[in-house]
Amino acid sequence: MILVTTAGKVGSEAVRLLAERQEPVRVLVRDPAKAKALADAGAHVVVGDLAAPASIDAAMAGVTAVVLVSPAVPAQELNVVAAAARAGVGHIVKATSKASPDAPIARRRGQSEIEAGLAACGVPHTLLRSNAYMQNVLASAPEIARTDGFGSAAGKGRTGMVDARDVAAVAAGIAAAPAAHAGRTYWLSGPRSVSNDDVAAVLSGLLGRTITYRELSFEEHKDAMIRAGVPEQVAHMNAQAFSLTAEGDAEWVTQDVPTLLGRPARSFEQFAADHAASFA
């Protein structure tokens, strides 16, 4: 049995792929109503909370591998790591990003703390260190549909954006057959780095109308996210990440996705075509 926490964009797709392969898969969620499609696909949905260790222990029964995907809240993810160690789980696949104990972004410091706990727990594990998700562009879809434009503090910076579906496919594949991946760290990206000007050009061609990109300051982008309903702390971290992108922080591309999946990583053009209705 493979346990996936939780049912976000990577977790849900990993569950779907594992169920499609007829791998026994369990997904831990707080609201089972939101996981109905996964249950219909053949997953075993269990209700729990990453802040409640007893519920994690219950979900861990009979589990051989864990795909750990959740917000980078150290106490919660370390609860999962500890439960996996208690249950004798054979492998943990951890979805992460750039991480450092002295990073300027709290989320990256949190990831570093989680990774340190994972390294100390004794359970064999694999780190999937992903570049920014293409799905993040969907946060700008309502603005693009309404105004034919979007803004960011990323400036002219380029990002080796990766489709979360590819990250999920890597996670599912490793969880199903982890032996060769213990102790490995993979850097997951798309096939090339793209700027927001490139994003605007792709969307313009796809939608048949001109989409424009505006460079925003840190404060302008943070305030725009808050107005859109993003919690202030998260908006601050996101704006920090975009500002680092402007400095070249995300301009990296690897061949890890095609090497692990045996096919090319999805391009932004493919992603945009798959989600064209969201931008229309």
C-alpha cells in the first residue's frame, strides 16, 4: 500500500496514476468530499490531519511507501516522517524545492528543517526538488481572462517551469519501485526556461488575442496577491520567490524528468493548450 499526503495538485495526480496502474493507494485528506474523484478512481480515501499524529498513525497501517506532498509546515510533515518510521515504512518520496536553513524565504527554511528530520529518521527516501510549477500560472488566469494581461515581480527572469503532472508521475513511479532511488535527489524541470514574456507570447498565440505582461515591484505583486485572497504570509513568500526569479534563481533546467519517465517533460506550450479554457 502506498500512502499519499495530501490531495493537492501533485498528490491528486500521483494518486490517480497509481490507481490507474492498479497499485494499492491510500490518500490522506481532511475533507473526503474533495477526494470523491480519487475514490471513484480506485483510491482508498482516509480522513486525517497532519497536525494529529494519531490520525497519521492510523493511515500508515500496512503502508510500504509514502509520497509526502503538503505545504512546507515542518511540524506537520515531521509528524508524517515520524509516523512512517514507527510503522516501518520502506521508503518516503518527498516533494520539495530549493531548501536552505539560511534562505531568505521562510518556506525554503521550512523545507530544510523537514529534510533534516527526514535524513535523521532512518527511513530510505528520495527528494524531488522541483522548479516552479506551470500550474502556478493558473493563479493569473482570471486576470488574463478579464484584462488580457498579468503582472509579476519576476521581471525578465526565466524559470525552468515544470508541469506538476510530471512531478506526480515521477513520484508515483519511484513510490511503486523505490529500490534504485534511495538516497537520491532529483531536480525536476520542464524542457526549457521561459520568461513571463514567453508565457504571454504562448498565450497570445493560443488564445488569438494579445496578452501583455507587466513588471511589478515586490510590494505591488504582494498587494495584488493579497487582494486576490492569498494569505498575507504566503503572498509575502511568493513575492520573495518571484523577486529571486528576477535575479536568475529559477533559471535551471535538467534532464531528470525525461530520464526518469522515459519521455520528454511537458512543455509550457503543452500545458497552456491543456488549460486553454481557464484563460479564455
